[in-house]
Amino acid sequence: MSYEPDPEIKRKHEEFMIAKKPAMHFAQFIRAIFRGVVAVFIIGMPVNHIHDRSAAASSVSHAGPIHPVSALLKYYGQYIQEIEWTENDIVLHLEKGSIHYRDGKMLNRENLEHEDRFSSIFYHYPTSPLKEAIEKPASIARRSDDFYKMIFGETEREIRKHCREIRFLHRMAFVNTLCIPALKQVEAEILRQAEENPDVASFVKNIRILYSFKQKEIVGSQNSSFHGYGLAVDLVPRSYDKKHVYWKWSAVYYKDWHRIPVQQRWSPPQPVIDAFERNGFVWGGKWVHFDVIHFEYRPEIIVQMGENGVENVENGVGPS
Ligand SMILES: [Zn+2]
């Protein structure tokens, strides 16, 4: 597969890395301010949609095309030490090794030799509220999480070091520090909505359990998921109103579980979904393999919503 580096994108990446280096020596807060500046001016990102003052902190922009690697630099820049353009791919050098970007695939050296087994980590995510069930593709290729593994580690011990306990919607959550500013913003937006929207207020009041970091779903296991990195939350309500919740549960009774109409699936109120999406989270209810209580932090996907920065996307397909 040929790869032609786009000089313009390459230049932006170089500028990002040059600008990043001196900033490494500054105090943490200087770095935070700096990253904001980088995001807006240096990567050439479109300026964030700023709906109101409080939403400005972590709101994820949806405007204009952004190269997938630029999206990664924007949100994971703190973990990326060097960036290198080779004939075949873009190599991101992290503290623990290198990840090769090739057509949206993010692979370590070993998996790069079997790249055909993997698909892009950037999948199409529908921007608007879900109206009908998404068509199930014939086959779903595997997505490698080499990139996240290399950043956050593979053992519970390693990953826990990246996590911290916070309060979220009156419950405790143990989450990855990477997504805490975004979660705080989501919470503020939901609580503000709850003041005027009874559905949202009742949703918040009726959260029975909040699952965040799940040891059982630790990376590398069969059920590997973003819970294993502390980058996902499940908001479990007191009642599902006899509706469908999770594709695997429904698949026990329904061969065509993926055709179950959206109206028969449980859903958080739309303003809740919107608040998560605005801040870089995807909702599991929009996956073919639906999981309606699940939100996970994928700003690199959300920021590309509504444009064609990624090629060969699988329409609306999430993780299985
Ligand atoms: Zn979940």
C-alpha cells in the first residue's frame, strides 16, 4: 500500500512537535494553556465551536476536516514524543515504543506485519440522533488497540496509575485522568439541563450504578474494552422500561437483534447523549453492536464527525 505524505499535514505535525518541546520544560499549567493554543493555531484545527463560556473548556470541534494523526496529536499529544514520516506510514514514538499509522490503523511493529487483519481505529460515527437501526456489515475487521495499550499499559497495575477517583453525577467513578476534564464538562452540562428538563433530571436521579474502570475487562482479555483503560462509563438506570439494552442480551432471543427498532431500545435522554458527544465521547447506542448505557472517550473520532477525513470507514460500526 502506498503512502504519500501530504506536505501540508506533515508541516503542521512538525510545527506541533517543535512547539511542544520547549513547552515540556514549563510547569503543568503552562503546558495545559499551551496545548490549547496548539490545538487552535498550530495544528490548523478549526476554532472550536464555543456555545457558551463554560462549554469552551473541552468542547470537541466538529468543523472542518482534520487528518487522523492531527486529531491524535491534539488529544494524545502529551504522550507522543516524536513523529516520523516514512515511505509507508507515519510513526508515532511514545515512551514505551512506536506505533505505525497506516490508513487509520494504529499498529505496533509486530502487528504491522499482519496489517490485513486489522481495520482503521477511526470509524464513522453518526452525528445526528439515531433514527433507525444501522445496517450490519458482512464482516467486521478487528481494531488494534496497540496505541492505547502502549500509552496506558497492559496490566491493571500500570493502567491504574493513569486513573483517579472522581465524583460524577453524584456517584464515584474511577477514570483515566485523560478524560477527567471532559467528564467534568459533561457533568456540568447535564446538571444544567436537569434544571429545566424533567427527563434529564429524572435520568440523573435514577442512575442505579455507575461503572467505570472494570478490572474484568482489562486490556488483553477477550472482553477488552475502553473500560479497561478507565476511558468508558456505563450509566445503569433503575429501569430499562422493558426495552433492549445490550446486543448480546438481545441476541439470545432474537436472531436479527441488529434489526431491533431504535424505539424498542432503551436510551438516555437526547440532551445527555449530546453533552457526552460535545465533549468527545461516543455513545454505544449508535453502534451496530449496541450498548445503550455505554459512553467512551474517543475525541479523535468525534472531532472527525461529519467530514471525510478518513477513508474506508465502516458505516456506523462500533466495536463488537
Ligand atoms: Zn460499558
